[in-house]
Amino acid sequence: MESLRVFVEVVRAGSLSAAARQLGVATSAVSKRLAQMEKGLGVPLLVRSSRSMRLTEAGQALAERAPSALKEVDDVFASARELGTATMGAVRVSAPVTLTEMHVAPLTADFLQAEPSMRVELVVDDRFVDPVKDGFDLVIRSGPATHVSLVVKKLARDARVLCASPAYLARAGTPTTPEDLSRHNCMRHALNDSSGRWELNVDGRIRTVPVRSNLRLNHGGALKAALLRGLGIGYLPLFVVQDELDRGELVRVLPEVVVEAPPFLIALHPYGRRPPRRVHSYLEYLSTHLPQRMGQSPLLR
């Protein structure tokens, strides 16, 4: 493309030296570009002597069409740059159900009030989706801080806790060891509970405990409702049950035990180090305001 621009400038200026002055390069550089172009095409474009220059038939044909072709290419690149830097346009986001209900949807409403030219499409689904295959700008999930092929942005911490209602514990007893959980009705999100075994970190050592449940749920809010009704012990993100813990409607079970789970809420995108401005703007808003809304200190950048 640059060789074609040099050729067009040579035709416009009338000589290699004049074109070189306009382009701010040496005449030898212009000559080299033209030679490379002619070699690539397999035909001469210019007939040159020490005093004059004329276009060959092929050069004349190229000179007539090259300016419009370059303008079209420039317009295409300008359009791409505009789309990449504009705040206008939709950001398509996949996010988990309960997190969206409690935090992402309210924050998105606040964001859109501050950025009225933006549009956000929130697709609420707990299943992991592929942002490239499924056409999402962002995928928000619980997960590790690394990913093989996508860029990961940490949004907030994602601690998990074991909890139950005081009524259930009064009826069924309070576990004092991880092994005691095997004798209780133990529930967690169905998408994360296919094995019937919970991995618990006790004093730095992982202990695997078999558990059973008479109810499988694929919605964190519904699972919390079952716990509040006294059905059993639940394994849920802290942000889902924090208010109920504060009010005493639920209590921590084995609080010294760390439930092994992904440590962060993350956003994944396929745009490399420079996402479009509309995506960057929304992502920065979430990463700034989500920890505060969840009662956490901001993550270090």
C-alpha cells in the first residue's frame, strides 16, 4: 500500500526527486519502492531517463485508478478507527443471573445515565459462553485471573461460604468438622455440583468431602431462598448471602474452612490489549464501582 502511495505521488509531482521532497525521504528510497512495485507486478510502470519520465501503458492504467482505490482504503481504515474509538454503539455482555440481579444491572443503569449515547445488551445466563463464537464483547464470570486465549480483567473478589438458617442447625445440628457435612443436606449451584464432592481448604490442606442433597438448583437466589426456608447447608458466594448473614437470617457454618473456588469475579474479552472504546468505558466503570457496591476495597490495578 505504501508503494502505491509513492507511485501516485511520483505521478503527481512529475519526478522522483520532487516526490521524494514531498514525502520527506531520499530519492533513492522512492526509486527502490518503485522498483519493488514493478518487480512485484512483473511490468514496468515508468520509463525514466536522467532528464525525463513517462508512464508506460500499465503505469497509465494504474495511475488512473490508484487515487480512488487509495481513498477507498483510507475510508475503510477511518471507519474502523471510528468504530474502535467511539463511545456510541452497543456493548454485548454475558453475565451470571444472581450477580446481574444484585449488582450488574443496577450498575449498568447508572453507567447508561452517565453515558446516554451508549447501549448495553445484557444476556443473563450462568453457563459459560465463548465471547468469539457467541458474539459477546464481555463475559462476566467467577474464575481464575488467567485465561489461555482471552484477556482477563479482575473486577472484584469472590469469596465462597458455607451457611445455613438457625432453624436448620437447631433441628439437624451444627457441623464441627468438614466430615460432618456428609450427614447433612448440602446444596450449591447445580452447574458447580456435578461430582457430589466438595473441596475444602482446612489449615492449608485440601480435604474432599462427599455430600448429598435432595434439591438441585441452577439459580443462586433460589438456592438462598431454600436455605432461608431451613432446607439445608449451602455453598454460595458471599455477596449473595451477605445481607442475610448480617441480619442473622443465615449463619456461617465451619467459618474457619475456606471453600475452594475461583477467587475473583472477572470479565473476559477477545480484543487484546486495546478493546474498543465503548467496551473499555463500560469495563472500567464496572471494575471501579463493583467492589464498592459489594462492600470491598478496590482491587489493585
